[in-house]
Amino acid sequence: MLKEEIKVIFGLILIAILTRLLPHPPNFAPITSIALFSGFHFSNKRIAILIPLIAMFLSDIVIGIHALMPVIYLSFTLITVMSFYIKTLSFANVLIASTLFFILSNFGVWYFYYPPTWAGLTSCFVLAIPFFINAIAGDLFYTTVLQFSFKKVKSLSFKL
């Protein structure tokens, strides 16, 4: 990967991190997109895994440390690893990543905040549906913006 591409990727990811700190609808955040994007574009797998985790940690320092961090970070690690094996950042792959995050994070929410019963699990997941809708919308939006911006800047930089 060219140094220019690395700079572009880091710049786009930094912009996406900053957007997590701005007011936004719940779960309409760029971190799932960052996980997909970095895993898809970085040949160095360690860097690809670290980027969303660092993005989360830096923004969590500002937003707040919480009990769900291990579950959330594991979710983003798995999404990044998943993106090592995909051929394109397609609509279907974004939906798979969003669903993976929804399932894992809500099992964590259920474990920490709901009764350990079938009713507690059901209640947790049903109440999370509006957050899932926001997450899908945010994941599609940010993945599109990151991918389009990367391709555009890449095409412009090679024409200069």
C-alpha cells in the first residue's frame, strides 16, 4: 500500500472518529464502518484491528467508560476480521456487520442489565430494534462516505 493511501485512510478514519463525538441519533455512528473499511483496505491485519479499537477507546474516553466495552470491542474486532475475507464493501456485507454488532452487543446488554430469563432476553432485543435501525442507517451512510471519499481522493492523487 502506498504512503499516500495510508495517509488517506488514516485521515478518513480520523474524520469518522470525530463524527462519533458530534451529536447524532443513538447508534448512528461510524465505528462499524471504520472496522469494515480498515479491515478491507489495510494489508497489515494488526493495524486494521487496532484502528477501530483505538477509535472506540479515544472516543470512549470522552464519552465515558462503561461495562459493555469488552463486548463492544470484541464485536468490532470480529467485524474487522470478517472484512479481511470479503471481496467488496457491499450492502449485504454492511448488513451482516450491523447484525453481528446488534446480536453481540445486545447479548452484553442483556447480561449486564436485564434479568437472565427468556423474558429478559426478549425484552432486551425488542427494545433494541430502534437502535438497530439507526445502526443500519449509520453503517450504510458512513461506509458509503468512507468508500466514496477514499476512491475519489485516490483517483485525484494519482492524476496530480
